[in-house]
Amino acid sequence: MKGISLYIHIPFCKQKCLYCDFPSFGGSEALMIGYAEALSKEIKKIPEKKINTIFIGGGTPTYLCLEGWKIIKNSIDKLCKDDSIEFTVEANPGTIDKEKLIFFKELGVNRISMGLQAVQNSLLKRLGRVHTIEQFKESYNLARECGFSNINVDIMFGLPGQSLEDLVETLRDIIALNPEHISCYSLIVEEGTPFYKMYEEGKLVLPDEDLERDMYRTAVNMLEEGGYFQYEISNFSKKGKESRHNLVYWNLGDYIGCGSGAHSYFEGKRFNNEVQIEKYIQRMKNEHSAVVEEYKNSSKDDMEEFMFMGLRKLEGVSERDFSERFKMNINLVYGKVIDKYIKQGLLIRADDRVFLTSRGIEISNTVMAEFIL
């Protein structure tokens, strides 16, 4: 039986961060139980497949009340899960306690992904984060005490008012904590967020492009020296601790998304769910499905996504995989683009693989855009 991955979305937040454009909502606590019941119903409808990875994201999954979690556990327990499943839950400091962590252990969770972003409380406040660095360390140590031996920490650079020294301090402190995985992202100011409005009004002062590039290079160097191996543009791990769930996305594998605003890619089709919590609950109640959009990927769509997502990985894409998947030689479709960027020193072609050079990684969006047919 070919396995799939499962993404579960928990849309609740204590307070939405100023940069966040994910489908998440603050002040909707009254809907938690109704949502948990609707979500449980959707999880029970998943096709009879072996589940290789589960990722519970948000929002803030750890903000959902324990009563809601117990309802969801009921349906997760019934899934056909692989013996070596990777089961991740996103956690925000200040929203987890011992009781919830013990509950997650019973649920089968074996990986925790913690949102931190920076170790300076002034920067956290500026981002609209609801926790302090002290609360982060407390939550991190609590997860270790409860037996979690696979933890990811999210950090960000390119933040308003952030200096290179701030980032160095963040990296130093986090490497010292020794998590198994570190995600290090550049801030992107997304449309529709409070940050976007501030940016438009000239109230958001961001590091310039040169400083941001220095920040990225510094992060890559410090993380490698700290024993972390870079396997994707923004992701670094101890050997063998890569996020198997995220690799499914980057390898264009099958996954099902459950919950409001969740996306799926399954058997060549993309579909996504209703975003608004109340409407999601109603749809699950009345129609037993929350899907609002369904799209059959063309072979061209799949090729684009295979390249676009695959080039995010440091090992890039396999030419053999491409021809097996699309029954076509990669040169017929992308030969010119590949040659162009090899000449510019942004791509390398070796041993059946096409991948970005370190300079290519720094301007990866420019390179990847040309793989859109």
C-alpha cells in the first residue's frame, strides 16, 4: 500500500502575528469544540491509505483546548499509521503545559516544531508574538522533560529593526540549546497583513537587501559550524532529522489536508477547503465536505511544480525521476533554461541531478521563475 502524508490545520490563535497571512484567527475560542467535531468528521473520511507523516499546523495547535484535542484524538487513533511515522505538532511558547505535552505523547506525536523567531523580546513584541524568550526556553525544556527527542525551532531574519548582531545572538543561543532541526526563514511582507499596510505607509523599516543577504550567509555558516546540515533553502537539520513531511511537498508527493483552509494534492488533483471557521463547520455538518475548489493538475503544472519545489532542496531534482514521472527527457522541456543558468554559475548539473549553486540559492526566486512554462 502506497503511503500518503496528512496535514491537519488548527486555525486558532491567542493573537495573530503582524506578518502572518496563514488562515488563522484570534478571538474565536467559542468555536473550538464545534471545529474539533467538524475536523474529526473530516479526518474519518480520509481514503484508506497508510499514513507516513502527520503534520499539525496552524494557527497555534497548542492553543486549542484539551477538550477539543480529545475529540480529534478519537479520529486520529483510527487512522492506519506507518510504524515509523513522523508525527509533528507546531507549538507556540506560552500555550503549552505539561498536561498538553503528555497528551500529545499519547496521541503518538514524536516531533515538536516550536515558533520562536528571535531571542530579543523587543523584536518579538514588534512581530506581534505573544511570548517572551523566557517562555520559549521554559516550553522547550518542558518538551525535553516530557521525552520529546526531535524538536524543530523556527527563527527569522530580515525583521524590522533587526541587526546582524541580533541574528548572531539568536543563532548562538538556539544552537546552544541543540534542537534536532532549525528552520531559518527570511521575513516576507505578505499582502493583507498588518505589516503590509505599515510597509505601504512607510512605517516598517526593514534591513536592506545587502544586509539581508549577509544575514542569510551568516546563518548558513553558523548553522553548518554548529553541526546542522542544510538540505533545503531555509531548513537545517542534524543528520537523519530532516522533516520528512516537508520533503513530501518538495518532492511533489501525495498529501491530504484536513481543516479550514487546508490544501491537498492527491492522485494528480489539487483541492482546498473553506477558510472561514464557521463556514467550514457548517459545510462539514451539511455537506460532509469542506472542499470549495478542485483542480486537476495538467502535466505542465506537475512539471513546473516538480522543478519549482524540487530546486528548493540542496540536492535539487533528479533527471531520472523527471523522465520516469513525465515520460519525457528533461532537456526537451527545460534544456535551454538549465544551460542558461549553468553558464551564469547559478545551476550545476552532475550525477543525474540539477541543483542550485550557493549563489543560485541567494537569488533562487529569479531562477525558479523561469521554470514556469
